[in-house]
Amino acid sequence: MALLQISEPGGSPQAPPRRRAAGIDLGTTNSLVAVVRDGRVEVLPDAQGRCLLPSVVHYPPQGEPLVGEAAAAEAVKAPLNTIASVKRFMGRGLEDVQTLADRFPYDLVQGEGGMLRLRTRRGEVSPVEVSAEILKVLKARAEAALGGPLDGVVITVPAYFDDAQRQATKDAARLAGLEVMRLLNEPTAAAVAYGLDQDAEGIHAVYDLGGGTFDISILRFSRGVFEVLATAGDTALGGDDIDRLLAQWILEQAGFGGEAGDAALRRVLHAARSLKEALTEAPEAAVEVPLPGGRHWRGRLDRATFEDIIEPLIQRTLRPCRRVLRDAGIRPEDIREVVMVGGSTRIPHVRRRVGEFFACEPHVDIDPDQVVAIGAARQAEVLAGNRSGEDMLLLDVIPLSLGLETMGGLVEKIIPRNTTIPVTRAQEFTTFKDGQTAMAIHVVQGERELVRDNRSLARFELRGIPPMAAGAARIRVTFQVDADGLLSVSAQELSTGVESHVEIKPSYGLSAGEIERMLRDSYAHAREDMEARRLRERQVEAQRLADAVRSALAQDGERLLEREERAAIEAALTRLEAVCGGDDADAIDAAIEELDGATRSFAARRMDDSIQQALAGHRLEEI
Ligand code: ADP
Ligand code: MG
């Protein structure tokens, strides 16, 4: 595949006009914008030549908000009015961020619709509005470079972003006046930037350790298509955590025990970050922090000690690495290439550990800060129609299985986790009761066997099913997940065409932490879940059989059964009903067997009877 198709200068008049497109990496810590110009991808700098725009917004008493370096410079003086790491709050409610709340000095309040807001001197602002300020600056950069308004952008999001977080990102873009052609998972964008599609077939890993999030993805490239086999990560793990560990070390070394004020803490964090970045280049570095009372503390840190301090954090990233391998059903040796993304992968110790884990030398050639934006720009170019897209088809996956509640509170998975999107899957269901005219559809997300252990996404009803015998209606439920990972579900009764539909509204969804917990639970409870499922299935089967036998007795009992036969069936039925609500699956099994045995000849007689009735008055060749 050619890296980029260069359009002919002054080409044929029929050639469609080039559309202006850009790729945006809207990062927790830093944001960037890249465009394709003259067939080359360029990351666009500001007037001072800086490509990274710190994702910080400052609200001054009057005038326009400041964004980037200028905003970051205000953080120490005006912490409540200077919002950093806002990406962590996107699409979140106050409850979702309780664990983060004490990490940040912001005044968080619960807003309308469950989403949190931040109280500033300029009133309450939403994370969507704050992000829009960052996007506006990047938009202006791209429009200046391309010489006109943008037609569309690709914005990257962590693979673990859920519906609500993706929707919030799109809202921020809309607010900034941007048309989002597609949200793209960050690791997928990085793989595109590295042109792993130039390789022969192979399985690759993308390890992205930024300032605020960690993502690991396993990608497979085959037959010209990238497929994300599995993703995992942690949206509360990154370089910021390293800064905090180092800040702690500094506070301890400086004998600074008591409560540090917000401003002091920020200064120490700032020093910690500089110290960390210096240690990437040098084996030892100096640090200096102002203490209360105008004094200063000076110290030195060597790389070996630094590596000891951050080792636990690196270990925390390796856990999801193990999990994705397990999910993808592969071993570390199966990985061909490892791509490093995110500023924190500059740390030599991180590179070394990751290299050891995957037993190969990771790719570090492209600037780890820029690699995501570069991939996004390339994808934007394809989506804008400026080059043929068939050579770069990108697929993403859904992080948790999507399914339906079935009888007995069980989950029927319709789309298993790590299925690539966009995807449409349909499955047929039937009615449980005779004459049932409505069916409740309960959409759930998660890996556990029982509905109550999963997350409920939506409920709706299919009404107007014509009354039929239990099991006769055919209801097709269709799950559709679009390229942005948003789900819609529809149900249709096939004989009548009656239909019902629901878009899964972005409620404030799961944090990555919750997704992780749900996955962990599903592994931890796998055995117990299997047993619970078996019990529920037996209970449902027992109930179904009991209902069927009761209705058969009512219809044909008089006509087709001797009194003793009927008594034997009723006794077996009573025994089944006695155990079917209990939790002894074996006892239910035994009672089902027994009732089955007792009704065998009754069933045969009913069958003969109905065949005879059907045949009555018809000649054989008609049938
Ligand atoms: P995000 O994707 O969260 O916006 P980035 O990929 O921009 O984050 O990475 C930012 C993080 O990288 C910050 O924590 C920053 O301190 C860290 N970082 C940048 N340069 C270095 C370096 N030379 N050594 C160590 N960490 C670095
Ligand atoms: Mg990043």
C-alpha cells in the first residue's frame, strides 16, 4: 500500500475538490492535531513551534478562556479556575469519579442529566465545554494550515471509552464546530501511523502509556485488514501517577510531613514531573522545591532508585497485557511487533520491561506523543474521500459482551466481547407462555451468566405479538453497533412484522475501572456462574414442562387417559413443582426425568390423535 496518494497538481477538472480533514488526538495531558498536506502527514505546531497543546483550560475573571501553556501557567495561582485532565471527567457522573475527586483540587458538582460539572469563577462548566475549548484551538491551527474551514475530523479516544464518554467527545466536537467523521481508538491510530499494514501478516501489540490512561491492544493484520483482537487498559494509570509517586518521595525526603496546600502540592508535582523527564535522558538528576517560609529543598535522584519507585506502576500495566493475550488466545511469542505510544513510554525502564514481557524490541521510532495524531490524520484523509479507503479498513472491538435477558434471569450473549465493530448480529427468540402477546426485552452488558451480575443498558417491549402457542412465535432481535461503538437494538415478530426498536441512550456509563472489575468478576466467578446457569436452566425447563403438561391434561386428559395413568402423571407433576423453585439442580433433573417418563405414552397418544384429526377428510396425496 502506498503511504499516501498524492493528488495531481492542477489535475483534471473533474477531480472532486479535496476536502479539508484533520486528525485530532484529544489527550488527557496533551492534545495534537495533524493534517495531510502534499501527501505528507504533518503535526501542526503553534506559533512558537510547539506541537503539543497541554490539555489545560484556564478561566480568567474576564475575557476568553486560555488554553494550553498559557493556561497551565495559571494552574498554581488559580487551581479552581484552571482545568487539567478534563478527559477523565468526560461522560462521567459525580459518583463515577469519587476515587479521582480527591486527586484533583476542582470543585465538582452534580449537573443535570447525571453528568458532573466543574464550578469556576465563570460559573459551572461541563467537561464537554472544557474539551471544546481545547478543540477550538486545534481547529484554528488546522484551518490556518489548510487555508479554509475543516470539512471533517477524526478524533481519537481510548479503546476503553464507553458510550457516554464517546458521546461526550462528539458533543465537545460539535460545540467546537467540528464535524466528526469517526471516533477512532488511539491504539488503532498508532498502528496506522506505524504503517503496520505494510508488513506481511502478523499480530501486533500497541502499548500506550500516556499521562492519564493506559491502553494495551492486540491487533491482527491479515489480508489487508487490521483487526483489533482484544483491548484492555486502565483509564486511571499513567505518567501522572508516576509524578505523584515522585512527589511523595520528594515530600518524604524534604521532611514535609503535614498537610500540603493545593498550591504547594502542585509545585511539588511540577518538580516531580521535571525530575522524571530529566531521568529519561540522564542517569541522575537534581530537584528543587520551594518550602513554606521561603526556604528551598534541594535533592538528587538516580535512575536505579527512580526505577524502584515506578516498578509497581509498570507491573500494573503488565496485568492487562496478560489479560489481552488470554482474551486473544495467544502467547507473548506470537506477537510480532510492539508499538510504544504515549509520552511515558520514553522512560527507558518502561521500554525495557515491555520488551522483556513480549520478548521483542518495541517500536519507538515515531515520536510517542505524535503517533496517535498521525494515524488519525491518515484515517481522516481516507474518510474524507481524498484517497481510496479500500487499502486501509480499520476495525475496532467492543470491550464487554452485549446480550439479552432470557427466562430465569439468564444472559444470552448476542455479541461477545472483543467482536470487531461495526457489527450486526441477530438471534431468534420465542414466547414462553401460550397466548403471550408482548415480550420484554432487556439489554445487558457484561460477561457474567446472570443478569443481576451484569450492567443493565436498556429495557423495551415488543407488543402486538399475535396470540400463539408457547414456542410458536418467532421474534428476531437484532443488535447493531456502529463504527463509533454506539448500540441500537430492534425486535421483530417475523410472522406479522410487528417491530420495536431502541437506541441505547448514552447514560453515564462504566468507567474503565468498572469494566475491569466486571471482567475480573467474570473470571473469578466462572465456575459458580456455570453452576448458577445450569440451575436456572433446569428451573426454566421444569417450569416449561410443568406448564405444558398442565395444559395437555386440561385439553386431552379426560379423553386419552385412564384414571391411574392420570394420577401417576399428576403425582410426578406435583413432585416436579415442589422442587422446581429450589436450588438443587440434580433434584430438578430427576423430577423432570420422572415426569417425562410418566407422560411418554400420553404424549404419543396425543401425537397420533392430532395426526388423525389432521388427516380426517383429506386424501393422502393432498398431504
Ligand atoms: P496523554 O495521552 O495522556 O495526553 P501523552 O502521551 O501526551 O499523554 O503523555 C504525557 C505523559 O508523558 C506525561 O505524564 C509526561 O510527564 C510524560 N512524559 C513526557 N515526556 C517524558 C519523558 N521524557 N520521560 C518521562 N515521561 C515523559
Ligand atoms: Mg495519548
